[in-house]
Amino acid sequence: MNKYRLIYDYILDPNSFSLANSMLIPMAGGLLLTYIYYKGLKKYKVATVVTTILAICLSLLVSVSQYVGYKKIVSKIEEGKVKVVEGEISNYKPIDLTNHGSFESFTINEAKFAYSDYHRISGYHHACANGGVICNNGQEVKLTYYKEDNLNFIVRIEILIPNK
């Protein structure tokens, strides 16, 4: 039986969803509104207050949307609605760093994966050129993924530990 070392796990990755990052705009907006209130600023007060309140609302809406998406993926993982593929990477194609529309891609046992650092996707998306762990054909990996809209999204990566 092959032994693998965990490299990436969606649930444990702090970049999957961060409430702290999502709350920066609402907190800054709240501080701005407090400053305006206590200083009694009159010039541009209405426009600043309206713009700040709209920014806070938009930021909260985006945060809730991101959290719902995060919880949806976590539920899939916890309910076992994911697939596991194990084997050698083939058809590896690195990302083109000069083209921000490009993707890094590879295949394992007929399952095709593509991702990019330049596109916000759920799950693993770090190209080798930017510090990712999948870098060439022949790498032995075990991937856990879910399928949505005919795309495979990686939620867990394990790398084969070589025998000593």
C-alpha cells in the first residue's frame, strides 16, 4: 500500500475563506462613519456617508456569498460527495506566465484538471511557476476533487512518499 503525505486540504487552507479579510472594508467604513460623526464634518458629508454605507453593504453581500460557497464545498467534502483519483500525472502543461488567461493542466487516469493563479476558483489553484506542488509528468499523487459544470476542482492533494 502506498503512503502519501498531505500537501493541500481545502478545509484547512486559511485562504479558502477568511472572515478577517472579508470584514476589512466594513470595519474601515465603520471607522470612517464614526470619524465623520465625531468631527462633525460638513463638506461632502452626505456623499461620504452614502458611499461608505454602500461599500459596507456590498462588502457584506460579497462576504456572505463567499461564505455560502465555502460551506457548500465543505458540505460536499464532509458528505463524501467527492471523488478520489490516484496515479501518475500525465499531459502536464505549465501555465504561460505571459498570458494571464492561461491555465496549468494535467490528467490522472482520464480525470482532467486545469487551474490558474490568475482566476479565482474554489480549491487548489497554485501553478508550479508560482510555488505550486504539481510540476511535471510522472509525479505520483492522490487527489480528492469534486465535479461541477464539467470541471474538476481539487480539494485535497497528497504526494507519494518514496520508499527508502
